[in-house]
Amino acid sequence: MSDIPKRAVTRGAKLATLPLGVAGRGALGLGKRIGGKPAEAVAAELQARTAEQLFQVLGQLKGGAMKFGQALSVFEAALPEEVVAPYRAALTKLQEAAPPMPASTVHGVLAQQLGEDWRSRFAHFDDKPAAAASIGQVHKAVWADGREVAVKIQYPGAGKALLSDLRQLSRLARVFARFSPGLDVKPLLSELEARVAEELDYVLEAESQEQFAQAYDGDDQIRIPHVIAGADRVLVTEWIEGTPLSAVIREGTQEQRDRAAALLSTFLFSGPVLAGLLHADPHPGNFRLLPDGRLGVIDFGAVNRLPDGAPEPIGRLARLALEGKGEDVLAALRAEGFVKPTIDVDPGRVLDYLLPMLEPIAVDRFRFSREWLRREAIRLGDPRSPAAQLGRQLNLPPSYLLIHRVTIGTIGVLCQLGGEAPFRSLMQQWQPGFAPPGAEQPPSRR
């Protein structure tokens, strides 16, 4: 598409304003502190204005920047109500919406990918998209054999735009890295770029989705649509109908919220064991409460391949922390690369940092809430707090990038739902290393 370079320049210009705006407001805050305004008031004002600019800019972007925006949108539960309220509607749109392609463009992609006789494969094809996202849109259709199907079609030029946006977003990462001396940003960016590039490959997505579908075939809690056909930029799967979690978040009953929370948590923990994969795009638009009570899951462009299941150190670290063994926790963190050799931290402070985050697995059942997440966000985000100071000394190894993103993102959705889930028992059932030595271990992949 001839206008891709122009749009990339426009996106770049918008993205470039973000670090400058944050720095400018930081200077403004410093001036107000010198003028005697309370530090808490300055921090709240800075946070509000930064959030406003982030949401406004990201809301206008597509490709990689929209992916960044979608990831940001699942964390809105952590933001103060007075900050996020004006933007909640826009954030919800980011989770599922983008301007649709014209029907003529859709037909052109289908002819290129499925052949000039593509219409013969369908008994019916709806030109109006049923859903749209960052790099493609979905149409409802009827396959030639009568099955209702979802046809996912990638935007022409999406790959170029996506990678261009990611390069621009690296500017943001460098700004954030200044505040986290313990973080190796460069390998994280390389890992992110590799994972996002995979999302452009619909053949790879088809393989991942079918691997999930076969792993959960006949499951009484989770439903994954099977793949019917596919090509580089077109994917045809079974159609599933249900209530999106975004609707449950907005107007669901408490029973629906608890059901959705339990099912979503089950899927988070069981995927690596049953499928050897972790679904890595946890926003409400990718999940449905189905009429039969199961959780329907869609969109497998972003996955983490875990053929041996979830890493054992995750469970072991959580168990050791709950047991109060700070020295062992710190040693394990160093061994896994979460603490660089040059960084000196106190084991007691490490426990103080971790234990509040582990509250959901410290009790038999935990009710997630916006209030709990906001408390954690304040504790970890206030630069004056011991937790925030220690957090800046920690590193995130690239191999844990998607696991971290999925876990935090899922917790954000659970807090939006306000649902109760048996997180501890699910950890015991599915997460290697969490059960004490000698206890029954999670099942191996079937």
C-alpha cells in the first residue's frame, strides 16, 4: 500500500512526543515541589497528565503501537479512578476495534491467499467484519460443508507498519530503563520484536491454535476452535459464540464474574502442561463465556512455546517466598538472572517486595479487585517506596518476558472482573516447583 510510509512517519512523530512529554511534566513537577506544593499532589498530577497523553497518542495508532496500547489497556484497573475514568471507553475500544478494510481489499487478499475461486470454499461470506484488531480483522462466514467459521484476514502492509512501530516504541523503553538500572532493556526488546513478528505468520498461528484445540478437545472447562484452513495472511477457524469478558466486566453478574475468573485462571495455569504453550495475549476480547458454561479462547498469534511446561523456578520461588526463606529466594533469583551479579540486595527486602504480590496464592481462594491492584500499583510505583526502589534493581530475563506479561495481564483482567478464583490450588495442580519436595507433582504433558 502506497500510503504505508506516510502513516509510519505520522505514527513515529506521535510516538516521539511521549518521552518528551513525560520529561517535560517531570520538570514541571520539580518546579512545583520547589514552590512548596506537596509531593503527593505533584505525583498524582504528573501521573494523570502522563496517562492522558499515553492514552490519547496510543488510541490513534495501529500495528505495534496498538499492540502496546492493548497491553496497556488491561492494566487500567491499576490506575486511580479519577485518572482512568475519562479513557475507559477508549481503552475498551483499543482491546477490539480498528477501522475496517473495504470489501474490495478483503476480496483481493482472499483471492491472493486462497485462490481466485475462493468463493467456492464458502456457502456464505459476510463482507462486514465481525471484529477488528491491530493487524487484521475477522469476518463471519459459512464453510462449504455448512459449518460457521471465523475468517481472519491480515491488513495489507501490516508487517511493515508493525515493525516500524516497534522501532519507535524502543524510545519509550530507553526512557523507562533510566529509572531501572537493574534492567537489561536491549535483550527484552529483541525478544519482544521476535515474538511480535511471529504474530504476522498466520501459518504459525494456525499450528499453535490447532495444538491448543487438540490439547483441550472435549475439555469440560475450556473450548478452543479448531483450524479449518489457512494461508500466510488468512486463517479460517470454527466460529464460537459467547459473551465477551469485556461485557462481563461491564455488566456481568457476580456469578458470571466468579465463573469467568475461575476459568481464566485455569486456562492460564493449565496451558503449558496440556498444550506446551502459553496463550500470550490476555485481553478481554480474546475470551468468551459460552452458553454451555465453558470459556472460549480465540486469537493465538502470540504464544510462548513451553514444551516442558511452565519453568519450575517460578513455582519454587513462590513457595520459598511464602515459607519466608529470603536467602534461598535471592539465590534462586540470581541463578535465573533476575538479579545481576553487580547488584547487591537484602534478602529481607526481597521478601517484603514479593509477599504482597503473592497474596492470591497465600490463601485458598482470592477475590481479585481493582482496589487490591491499585494498592499494589501504588506500592510498586511510588519512587519513594522501598518496593519501587528494589524493583528498579531487578532484571527481567528475556525467557520470562511473555510469562511475566501474561501473568500480570491476566491478573489485570481478573481485577477488572472482580472475580474470585482458587489461585493457590491451581498453582498446586499445574505449576512445577510449587508443591513441597516429595509432594505430588503436576501432571506431565499428555
